[in-house]
Amino acid sequence: MREASIGECTMEERAHSYDHLTPRELQVLDLAAGGFCAKEIARRLEISPKTVDRHVENIRLKLRARNRAHMIQLAFRFGLQGHLDIPFIIAG
């Protein structure tokens, strides 16, 4: 196994980064990994799309992901998607 270069982190270090995600960030990550856009996530969690964007950015930084796609790839790699029971909210 190769060692991480300066500015990189190992997969083990990334895995520990998940411990620092808030429950709301885990919900956002789960829905993003499920293919939902910010507007859809916002509707389901009853928050604004801007708040979703802020959560996505915080998650990305905590996981040291390069972008949203990389963030989602890491969620799948560590099995964090599809485990949360998030009810579907129908906007009235």
C-alpha cells in the first residue's frame, strides 16, 4: 500500500472523517448518493436549497473530496448510502 503524499490522505483517514459528519450532513449525503439534486434534497428535508449546498460543501471539506461526484463515490466506498430512513415529504 502506498503512503499518502503531502496534501493527500489515506482511505483510513477519510473513513475516520465520516465520524465528524453531523446527522443532518449524513442525511444530505445519503440523499445526494441516491441521485437527488439540491432542490429535491431541500424539499425532502424541509430546508432551503442554499442550506443543502452549504451542507454539501461542509461534507466535501470534511471528507477531503475534490467535488460532489467524488464525495458520492466515497459514500459508496464506505457504505454510507441507503441506510437512513428519510420520509418522503410532499410539498403542499
